[in-house]
Amino acid sequence: MMETGARNLITDVAGLKVGNANDTRLNSGVTAILCDPPATAAVQVLGGAPGTRETDLLEPHNTVETVNGLVLSGGSAFGLDAASGVQALLREQGHGFEVGPHRIPIIPAAILFDLINGGDKDWGRYPPYRELGYQAAAAANTDFAIGSHGAGLGALTATFKGGLGSASCVTASGHIVGALVAANPMGSVTIGDTRHFWASAFEIGSEFAGLGLPSPMPADAAELRIKFRDMARGANTTIAVIATDAVLTKAEAKRLAIAAHAGFARAIWPSHTPFDGDLVFALATGASGQKPSLDAFVDLGAAAASTMSRAIARGIHAATPDPRDLMPAWSSHPD
């Protein structure tokens, strides 16, 4: 029986902290993941409409091996400014890639589309995401809120509010795996018109209500439920981080990110569409000091997928109602 880490959050992976910043008027926010010491990182993009910063450097054949942090942000392309705010705080603290007398914090980022969610986006000349990024980094800790917070504040799914989710587990070889996700997919995370989560097969305890799978399965379970079908282009995206305390190379971290995408497919129907920017960053802190064997790496990849599925469901389960909601919160659904 798989067990969660102590917090059931990505910060169960030693060396990571997470901070959120919210703008309730905007109905959008930023989530910053800080790595101290810097962590080996990679990325895999499988959605057709991504929005990113500094992802090329994460490819295994490129020079920089580690990052100081990552950013998940709302705001569509405007949200890419958030990484500059995180970078500013880390530079003030003396962190970053050393080049002569300069330190350059390496902060790759990804964004989701939450511009059409009931918030006031009339922000004037410059969007607020740089300052939100700074605030999120300043708030980073091992404990943080999920649901309607940070990059998940204004997220939506096809049937319910989206949200920021996180989960962790301990593998058979003793490695910690953690996931963090801002779930804003074009598809649905629940089965048919029920409250049952597609991710239910991987649930540990009752971390997202313990409902299990519906029995019998609804006849229309496989029918597609699509968010904003009339303006779906670019109006979505699930962005995530999978992390472990194992010692991995950049190439192995990329393989872990690829494996974690299976968690999207097991939790969201449909996923990886041309109108989602589905992306997974991978972080390997190496805090365990242990490099997994090939067999253990298979287990690590499976844990990455199941933990990612759980994190997605936990984000939607924890979302809270707001009068401006275009979609109901999961907690508002009649039993």
C-alpha cells in the first residue's frame, strides 16, 4: 500500500519550498517553487498551446544543469512576467548561476489561460504578474495552500472550478515523489455528471473525498465535456511540476516528466489537446543521495504518474466558491 509523505505536498521532497500570491480582483495568481540548493531540471510539453520561458535550457544537451526555481502562473502570456519577480527576490538573496561577478537566478516558467474567468483584467499599462511573482517567492515555505490559490486561483475545468493541487508519495525504494499542478484543462476531471474523479484509482485514503469510481459507470462517461467549445483555442492548459529526492541526470529528469504526463491522461478527459498547453517540469533535488536502479526508476515513473493524477484531483476538490464563478466549485455539487 503506497503512503503519502508527511505533508502530502511536493515540499515533502527535501530542498523545495512553494509560495503563492493571489490577486482576488484579478481572479488570478502565481505559484513559485524555490530550490535550495539548485535542482536538476527538465521539461516535457505535450499540449498544443504552451506558453513558456527558459524551457530550451532544460533540454539535456544544453549547458545549464540546475535551476533555482520554477514558476506556474495565470495570466496567459502576460503571466510570464512573474518569473522576473521571482528572479528579483533570489538575486537580492544572492542566489543564481555564477558568471564572473554576477549571479543570474535561473527561473523557467509556464503559464495558463485564465483571462476569461470573471476577474477584472483592466490592469493598466503593465500587468501585475512581476510583483505577484516576487510576493509568491517571498511567501515560499514547506507548507502552502492548495485549491483556489496561486496559479490555480482563476483556473477552470469543463465542469468545475480548477485549482492548485499537490500530492506526494514514498516509493518502494524509499524515494519521495511530489507533484504540484495548476489544473485548468479543456476537459473534465470528473466522470460524466458525477462528483467522482477520474483519478480515483490512485487515491490514498480519502484525500479527495474517497468516493471511488461510480458503480455502475455512467453510460455517458466517455462523452467529451469541453470547456468554452466556441472559444477553446488557447483558453486552457494544465501546468505542473513533478519532483523527487533521487539523484537524476537531466535526461533522466526528462524521462520522469514524460512519465508524469500519464498522470494527466488518467485524471483529465480529454488531455493533451491542441488547445491545451499541457506541460510538466521535473525537478531532482538529489537530497536522498541515492541514484535509482533501472528497476527502481520504473517504479519512480509510475509513482510520478499516480502522484500527478492525485494532485490534479486534490486541486479541484479543494477549490472554494466565489460569487463570480463561471463554473461551480466541486464542493457545491449536489450529492
